[in-house]
Amino acid sequence: MKLALILGVLLMMAPLMPKAGDPAPFQDGRYHNQRQLPQDSVFKKLRIGFKFLFMGKPPGTRPDVEIAVQSLSRQQLLDAPDRSLWRLGHSTVLLKLHERFFITDPVFAERASPVQWAGPQRFHQPPLKLDDLPPLTAVILSHDHYDHLDEQAIRQLADQAEYFLAPKGVGDLLIEWGVEEAKVRQLDWWQQTEVAGIRFIATPAQHFSGRGLFDSNSTLWASWVILDENLRVFFSGDTGYFDGFKQIGEQYGPFDVTLIETGAYNLEWPNVHMQPEQSLQAHLDLRGRWLLPVHNGTFDLSVHTWYEPFDRILALANAAQVPLSTPQMGERVSLDQPHSGPAWWLPKPLRNPQEGSDRAMAMRQW
């Protein structure tokens, strides 16, 4: 009798449990996550805002020395082998597949902000100027936040790029900014499209959206699966840790390379950005091989030191024996045979990756 009752309750709950293939929840003109997240009180939002605006940030959130960047030219990119990847900064990654170029969340602005005289400022310049990019087959967008959706970059790329792949609602912004409607493909979670023989699937993420005071969650946020014959790449966009990673891994894994956010985390917003421990777990859930952490090294969007995400994910990956790639901005990575990359964030003369791992362990113990 008890077993029958339990089974009955589970069957009643089943339609409420999100599963692979379910579109993003949409109600009252707003998108929602797979599960309802705790809502911050007005007091908490004001407290966080006061801390960031008026109390200042601790030392180390910005580098005190110039970050070395490997400069790129259009010809270098055109001459590079197929299946190459370059980090250009933050979550902006350039991919070369089928001898064509694809870019994620292209942000070339000086500040990740609605205005260019205030807000988080770059630590470094991009490895190449926006004008020097090769012709783009597609621009891949994860959501509408300023550190991922750069209006001026989109306006400049409107004629240069063949297609713009975006979560639902984000494409409407692109059209407002001058992108031809025929170029824009807007996808819900689990929907897919094909460009130049490559499949792109918009997959769930746990985040939020909004560029102003009154447009909260009016557009969707997403992660992306990129499938090219025997190559599988995952791009997380922005997200908290959630069960969706396991769903994506079961549906489309294992992945050769995962581009997973590791940075701008804080205990004040635990549900919408991941701590490095969660970034590693997401990679494992996805059944990833090489982990390449993104969303770091360009803007100070939290109060941790700018190098902490690298130190922590390095220590965690070493302990879990997960292959980790941390290329310099502008450094080429082969998607077929990635390399670990230099520990470029460590202060001179420290350039041994183990130093960063030891530093991370000491920091966590402290």
C-alpha cells in the first residue's frame, strides 16, 4: 500500500520534473529556470549594491602588472589549421571549423557596462581588433548581459557575419541593432540548427537576463552544444550548477572540450554562477575530456582576486586528474589535441603550474 502511494505521488510529480527536450519555462512574459530559484529580497539587493558601489573592492581584483597577450592577425587566423580555438577574452572564443570561423559572445568594448565611462574595465586589450577578424560564419550568443552581448560589436558585425545564433528574445535585440532578420536564428532550449555542416544545439543553463531595470528575464539564456562530425564542444555561457549538465552529458556527451565559466563567482549569488568546484563537477557531469575555463581574466565582476579562478581550478583539476587547458589570450589551441597552456597568470618568476596549485590549496586552507 505504501509503495503504491509513493509510486502514485512520483507519477503525479513526473510532469513537473524537467527533462531533456523540455523548452524553457515561460510565464507572464518572463523566462524561468528549470527549477525555481530563491528570490533575493530588496534589502539583500541593496546591500550587495552598496558593498560594490561604495565600500570598494579588496586589493587584487585587478592585475597590478600588464597581462601578456599574444597578438593575432587576420592572416595568422586564415593560415591556422582547421579545428583551432583562440581565447580573445572573458567568454569570447574564436573557433575555426570546416575552414570557417565562429565566435562566442563577442565583447570588444572597453567596459562591460551600458556606458563606457563607468563599470568593469578590461585588464587587457583583445588579441586583435574587431576590424581584423576574418569573415564569420556565425556569432553564437548565450544571453544578453553586458559582459556577453556588446551592442557596438554586434552593430559592426551585422554585415560581416553570415548568421547570428541566439536564445529566444535575444535575436530581437540584434534585429533592433541592424542585423538582418534573415540572419538571425532564435532557439529555445534543446532546439537545434545547422550551419555549414555543423550542428548547434541551444541547451539549458541556470541564470537570468536583463539589460535594464524593467526587462528582467524577458529574454532567454542558454548554453551551447557544438557538434562537428567526431568533434564535440560545449560552451556553458553563464550558469549556476544544476542537474541540466547531467542531462546534456547523457544526451550529447562525451565532449572533447568543455568551455565552462570559472570566474565572477560569489557566495552572494550561489545559484547563477559556479564556484570552481562546481565548474569541475559540471565538466564531469558533461563527460568532458579537456576543460578550458572561461569567464575570467578580463573583467573584475566579483571580489575575488583576478587570478583566484585559475589557481583554484588548476588545483582541483590536478587533484581529479582532469586535463586542463589554460591558454594565454590569443594563444592557439588545437581542438583535436589540446595542450595544457602556460601558467601565465602566476607572478614572475613563478611560472610553474604546481605553484598555482599550491597557492590555491594554501588559500583554501586559510
